[in-house]
Amino acid sequence: MMPFITRNAGLDIAIPTAPPAPGVRRDLLTDEAALVPQRAERLRLDMLAAEGALLPQGAPVARLRDHPEVVLTAPMAARLARVRLGPGRQLVELLFFHEPQAGRHVFDTAAARSGETAAIRALLQGTGLWRLIRSRPFGQMPRVAEQPAAVFVMASDTRPHAPDPRVILEGRGAALDRGLAALGRLTEGPVFLCQGRGAALAGPGAAEGRLQLLRCGTLHPQGLAGFRIHHHHPATPGAPVWEIHAEDVADLGDLLITGHLPGLRTVSVAGDALSESRLLRCQPGANLRGLCQGATVPGWHQVLSGSALDGAEATWLGLRDRQVTVRDTPRAGPRAHWFARALSRAARPLPIIPTAALDQALGSLLPAMALVRALSAGDDETFSRLGGLSLLEEDLALADYVTGASPRLSGLLRAALDRIAAEEGL
Amino acid sequence: MIRGLWDRETVAALLLICLMPLALTWLWYGGIEAAARLALALVISGIWHLIFMLARAQPPSLAGALTALAVAMLAPEELGLARLVLGITFGSVAAELVFGGWGRNVVNPATVTLAFLGFGFPAAPWPELVLPVAWAAIPGAVLGVALGVLPGRILAGAGLAAGAAYAAGQGTWPAGLAPVLPMAGVVLVLLVCDPVASAATRPGRWLNGLLYGALVVLFATKWQGAAPAQIAVSAALFTSLAAPLLDEAAITLWRARRRKHLG
């Protein structure tokens, strides 16, 4: 036994939310959707469609200037309403208006269906699915020719009010198997399928027998990819590890058979500023106001893409987010006394005290306080020795919430990763 | 951003609540004299926290009250006001506040104060605790472990060391150990289990507790003429100094096992 392992260490965070809407899941396409860059993502584009063009769902819209293989595709049948590019043709926003009559784009998948590795890679890059894969360390889209040391397919999500992956994957077993097989072609290492309790979502024979089933605990953060990767196959700059959601893998499986890119993603809309919480299927990059339309209660509120722990205020659904949180924001109270404000503004932030709560917030999987100290001190060597390279911001979001850390640990982690990436010359 | 509970001041407040049974029992038996010592320690500790808040914008902490309680309970008696003030000042400032306050210190400020007073003024007699005070430490320790603010592994490690000493003596306590045990228990809860100044990894905490227990047994059996409080405080000081080393050893061990496990 490793001394830091406990099977289901974590916390049950009670984030208030509205009662669920009746019915299981419904499809809702918002009138507007947009393609926007991730935080600190620089995408230099060559446009393939002009402003005002009518685009079938899945049709190529733009490709990367530096890597023309990688294509961005239309999230729905739509008119390309506005193209906003910044200096150096960097993506700022591509805005789409829903036009249902535009139909669906058909991809040629014959070569990929035969199992040819280069064709599968080209298909992923040509359909925009490539951008949904996250490569660790550093958490960006994989490089064009990158070969992962392992692939983690996440069919578990323990964030508060996350959609249940079993509901998402209901009836999509065959598609998931096909997607896993195709994904397995891109790596020579193991393919891990992380899932919670219940029947196995894929047999051990999938992905040429290299599939390993990992059972995650039910408490947050056990269902996050970061801790699974840290524990089973740590990522290093020389041996990157990929992470992708099981729904995207099932989409790949369907794409291989039909040639259509399945354009719907399951999203849970929850939070205490709603009259009902919803489980929806919507297009990628959907307008968040559209997703919670008719369900918000009057008053001031904030719409986050992502969970209450790691979400960020946004207009459009984030690239890999499957949660929308609508939260009451208290109106600013009366101004504090100038003396109190002067003291609190000048004050140094409070340090973190090692408690059982902090340990559980990191899943009891690594020496929590040593990691916190390495992050606060900017000690990148100790940070990578402790396996920090497998982690991303979302993995420390729970520790941030629990300890009320300031500065936030997830911010310190990002700074450490950026420093290490710069040193590696990436 | 939403925030949870477990920031520094929550932990300090919970620790203070956990130590309440101990403090109240001690005040009950100590009477007006104990209350005066506690008040003095609280005032001096509070003044230094205030000075550091105004001079260096360092937020004051409830942990200052924890330090004051430990010093009032365990400081040598008949020191006089000036020496007590000097000792508390030295401990609070040099062991805690100059590092940036509770949470950034290396050694518990109360331990430093007590060691400073004990070794600086060896003629002053160490205090004795009545037995009910030691019993009162137990519910506090249980509450602290249940809330996760006191490291249970340190308590268990120290208990293990005591058990080993008991077994080595074939069912009796080694000579000199029995009278030290109540004081060693109180010091364990008050000083050694301080979450900041003790080891923070799991194996490190076991080692931390074991080391404290072993040092208490060693001092009790080999250190002629030492008072129980002197023995326990010295053991607490050495343990606290060794804590980073224990953590380092635990992390090295963890990494070695991880390498083996991951191939």
C-alpha cells in the first residue's frame, strides 16, 4: 500500500441549486453560438468561410495558420455572423446565428474507419475534435504530431451538479467502443477509461486489449482526470498524457460510421439563481443566457461556464465545459471604514494551515501541504517532484474553495506550469 | 468566488474551542493567580500582534490566544513580571511574528517562550498540574481530531511510544516515567499537535508522535532532577525542530514507492 492512498477520500460539497426540471434530458439549440479561444490560447487563423456565409453543421470555418491540418468547424447549422480577429489574425470570436435549413456537413471517414492511424489523426484534426483533447502537462490542445504516452477517457465527473456520465452515455456503448478503438490507434501506451460505479462501459478487449478500467470514488475530487493521471500515469513534458471526455469519444465513434459530426453536448444547468435546474443537450459554444432562459429568478446573478468551484464568468459555453452555474451575487454592501479598508488592502494574505480538510480536498493522493508550500514558494522543482505536472487549475479548485486560499492555488499552479513550459521551450 | 470555511482564523478558532475544557479546568483549579497569568499573557501577546498589524500590515490571529494559554499554563513560576514579559515577547516576536504570523512560523512560539524561560532562568520552579487538568485535555484532543484541526497521527504515534515503553517494562512504567505522563499529555495537545509547527505528511506525523514519545521516555528515565514540565517542553522543542526532516523523509519514501509502483 502506498501511504497516501485512500480509495474514496474527498469532500461532498453542498452547492445550493434549484430542483430539477421534469423529464430526463431535452435538446436545446440556442440561437447564437460562438467559437472563442481558451484562456491564454493563441489561435492564428486562416478563414475558410466568409462573414455572412451559410454553413452546414460541422463545416470547416477556419484553420490554424501554423498548422493548417487543424480545422475549426461550425458548431451548428448557421450563418457566420461575425468574424473578429485580433492582431496577427488571432481568434477573438467567431459568432454564428442558427439557420436550421443549412443542413449537416459530411466528412469522408472511409480511411479512418479502416483503422489507419494517420487517417484517424487527420479526421480528428479536420473535424475540430482535436481541440477537445487536452494534453498534460500544461493542459493545451495537443501538438499536431504529438503521440501520447497514455490516454485517459473520462466517464466520471464528481464536480458538484455535474451531469452523470452514465446518463450521457446511455445507448451509446457501440459508439464508445468504436471511438476507443480509434483513439487507441494514436497511442502505444494504455488507454484508461475512468468511470464510477455500475456496469463497465467498455469491455477489456477494447482498444486492442490495452484498455484499463479505472473505478473512481464518488467524492470530489476523485473523478477529476488530474488525480487519476497523477496516480496511474503521471504526465511529463517528454511523455504527454491525453485526456478526453467519454462523450467526445462516443461522438468520434458515431462520426466514423455516419460521417456526420454529432453536434450535441450534454450540459447541466444548475445554481441557486434558477427556478429549475436543467439537463440539456446543446451545441458547443452555446450562448449561456440561452441555456438558462426562462429559468432564472429575478435579481442579480452571475452565469459561469463550468462548476461553482472551477467555473469562470462567460458568455459562451467553454470548450470542454459540461456545466453551467447560475449563481446569486450579493449586491455590494455599504463601504467599509477607510481604516479597515486600508488594513485589509495592505495586509499580506493569510497562509494555509494543514488540516484534514485540505488533505481531503486533494483526494489524499499526494502530500498536500508539501505541494501547497512548493506552490506558494514558487519552488518548481519540488512541485514537479510531487507530480504537480499532471495537475491543472481545475484539480486545485476544490482546495481553493475549502481553504479560501489567497492567492488562489490554481493561479499559482498555472504560473508554475507556465514557468516550466517556458523553460522547456514550449 | 465562493469560499469554504477552512481558512487560518477558522482553524485557530476551532483549536481554541478544542482547548477550552483544558483551559477552564486549569482556571478552576488555579484560581485567581492562574487567571492573572493568563490575562497577562493574553495582553502581551495581543499587544505584539497589534504592533505587527500596524507596522507590517500583518493580520492579527486568534492563534495568539493559543500561545498565551500555553505560556500561562506551563511557564516557570515566581519569575516576576519583567521576565515573563521578556519571555513572551521573545517567543511571539522571534518565533512567530517576524516570520509573517501564524502559519508561516517554523517552531511553535509557546514552545520557544517556555524553552527560553526554562533555560534562561533555571532557578525558577516549573509548574505542576493537578490530574483533572490532564484528563480535560482528552475531550479536546478527540474533538480536534474529529474536526481535522489536530493531527490524530501524532497523538497515535505518541501513544504508541508510551505503549512500547510500558511493554518494555513488562507491564509497569519505567522508573520516573509515571509522574511525567500527565504533563507530557497536556504538552502533547498544547504544543506538539500544533498543526503548523508539526510534520504535515501522514508518515511524518506518525514519526513526529513517536519521536516526542521516545524523547519523553528518554528524558524521564535518564535526566536526573528534571521537572515533568521541563522534560515535556524540551521534548516538544526537539520534536518541533525535527518536524521538517521527518516530512522530508516521508516524501522521499513516498516518491520511492511511487517510482516502484509506476515502474
